[in-house]
Amino acid sequence: MTAQPHFHPGTPPLRIEGVYKSFENKLALKGVSLTLEAGRILALLGPSGCGKTTLLRCIAGLLPTDRGSIWIGEQVMSAPGLYRPPEARELGMVFQDYALWPHMTVAENVEFPLKMRGIAGSERRHSVAWALDTVGLAEFAGRSPETLSGGQQQRVAMARAIVARPRLLLMDEPLSNLDKGLRESLALDIRRLIKELGLSAVFVTHDQQEAFALADQVAVLQGGELHQIAAPQVLYDFPANAGIATFLGSGMVIPGRFTAQGFHVGEDGHVLPFHAPMAQDEDVTLFIPRRAVSVCGQQATVTAEVAAVVFQGEQHGLRLRLSPSVELTLHSRHAPRVGERLSLAVDAPCLRAWRLDGQAVNVHSAPVSARSARDPIHRHVNPRKQDNEFTDWKDSARRDPDRRIEHTGMGG
Ligand SMILES: Nc1ncnc2c1ncn2[C@@H]1O[C@H](COP(=O)(O)OP(=O)(O)O)[C@@H](O)[C@H]1O
Ligand SMILES: [Mg+2]
């Protein structure tokens, strides 16, 4: 079964323009604009207090906006001097605590939005049966929600949100009250359900794994501002600023300066062989994404000392020290020794740097001609220790000639 579209194909199900919202003179939303395409799932991701729930409640009509406009389909719902209440917006909503009524049965809970819309009894019964069947809870219709597990209550809340075939589904932290294992399987179930029903959805989460698993697009909110909206992989690989890179933990974020010698790590003065002539001698933040780094013997860019190795089942988590203050975590199938020095290749085109005003600058690594053919390890890091490092690497390569450490680029 697919939902009936409530608006012309091509009209985005949700459009938000310049929305501001304050509480007691404190701005919770600072000019948020975004568009959701039909059939897409959008995650609002950000740390606690960044305004995610406030934005969702403005979309739902549970809060009026101070400024800006919100369209649902072709209809303007919030605008200067105009505010349509939640009932007029015909949305499905899943609240963080599910908000199920304990004095009603599961079926009565699911039926409630249909009653509110004045839908006839026979049609209501048909729709409730469909919704409960869709979420796999047909046999629980007569039970009280309090007798159900957390996962089942979540499904009742989903059934109630979809029963009236809403034009847009809104969910606030839909999985945050569940155990980790259940969260992962339910995230996939919810995604499949939304796609099968052809719904468009916006959900709030502070958990990037949940955002990546469930969403087609992720909007990162920080301090009431929308900083980036992109597909999960794009967001992870190309964060728009240092704040997003830090929040996602997809690599190392290092304050410092580029000079003719290379990148000087701000905290310890260590020099890494990366250059940015356009931003020389300016304070910047360098981002080295984890996916840009691989452990290898050839064409090494930098070396790193193994600070810790954590057995994680199918892989090992390595903590690698590039300088006294800079550590990178990587995943590896093999376990090097703690204290061992590894040669790392860094794919320079993946690097990003930003000036303090947020402006991006291009980064490249030292030209190959700057290094000798015999010495694949950079000269800049620590010339005195260079020979030792090279011997270390040769030794470890001799012990295990097939040694190749792979990393998944995920996790931290
Ligand atoms: N009803 C309210 N009254 C006063 N301040 C509020 C209210 N709701 C939210 N806030 C404030 O607005 C900011 C954003 O809150 P919220 O949208 O709930 O964040 P999130 O969902 O991202 O954790 C926070 O500083 C919060 O304290
Ligand atoms: Mg919230």
C-alpha cells in the first residue's frame, strides 16, 4: 500500500525559510532554511540543546515561529502573521517518550488521530487494522500499552503516526529509549516502512550512527544554526567546518599554522608535511579525515607511534600518535606492538583546512621531489629520529612481509 500524495508531484513536502525562534530572549533557532524532497528521510543531527526539538515542534505547529516561513506541500503553515495549528497540518508525529495513553488500548491509541479528523467508524477500524498489521502488532490490539516492551511501544507510536496516511512524518529521537541492539534493527525497520509507504520524514537525533542508518540527508544543527545538509557519506567525508568535523569525529582536527616548512601543530610545534601557500602564517584548523590515512611502507607521508591497541572483536582499534598532542584512531585487522612506529600514507586531496573565520583553504602535501627515493619517511617531522624510524619499519615489514593495515574509515 502506498500513501496518497496530498500535493502535486514536484512540490517539496517541506520547505523552511529563515525560521527564528527564541525563548525568554534566548535564540533557539537562528534563521534555519531547508527543503525536503518527496520520499526522503531527513535527520536533524546535533548536540543536546542545539535546537533540534524546537525546529521539529515549529514544523509540527506545536510552537509558533518568531520569524520566517514553513510550507508543507503547497500550503504555508507558519509565516509572519499566520500560524496554522497542528491539526491543520495533517502530520504524523512520534514523540520521544511515545506519549501513549495508558488508559486506552493499543487500538484506541492508534485510532485517536482518525477520531480527531472525524473519520467514520468502519473506515477507522479498517485503518487501525492496517496500521497495526504494518508494524507487526495486529495481535496486540486489545492490550494496554503499559504491558508492552519498549520496542513494541515504539511500534504503537509509529502505527499511530502513519494511520492517517500523513503527508509528512515527524519523529523526535524515535529510538533513544531503546537498547543498542534493538535501536539498530528498528532503525532499519522504520526506514523500510517509510520507504514502502512512500512517506517523507524528518527526525531528530543526537546520535550520528542513528542518523546515518536511517536518513537520506543529514542536517547538522549547532547553536540554533543549520551548518550543513548533505548525504551521510558526504557529510562524513567533507564536513563544512571544523565544528562539524569535531562533532562527527571522522578524523583529526588540529589547530595550527602553515609555514614554508609545513604545518606547525599549534599545541606542540611539531611540523607535519602539509602545505597551504594561500594561508601561510595564518591561524587555521587542519582536518585530517581518517579515511585519508592508511598504514603502508611505501610513499609514507608521516610516521606515528602506536600509543594503544584495543581488541574489538573483528578488528583492532589503534591509537596512533603523530605528535605529542595529536592522536588519530584507526581500525586495523592486524595488531601492531604498542610503541612501534608505523609509516602512514596521507591522501592529501582529502585534507581540509579552515581559517578562523570559517573560510576553507586548499591543502597539499610536500612535493615528492622534496624527499629522497631511499627515504620514504618525511624529513620534517623529526630529522634526528628518522633513521631509527625507517629501521623500525623495515624490521616490522621483515617480520610480516604481507603486513598491510586496513581501516574502515568509520567509528572513533
Ligand atoms: N519551552 C522552553 N522554554 C525555554 N527554553 C527552551 C524551551 N524549549 C527549549 N528551550 C531552549 O532552547 C534551546 C534548544 O532546545 P531544544 O530544541 O530542546 O534542543 P535539542 O532538541 O537539540 O536538545 C535550549 O537552550 C533549550 O534550553
Ligand atoms: Mg530534543
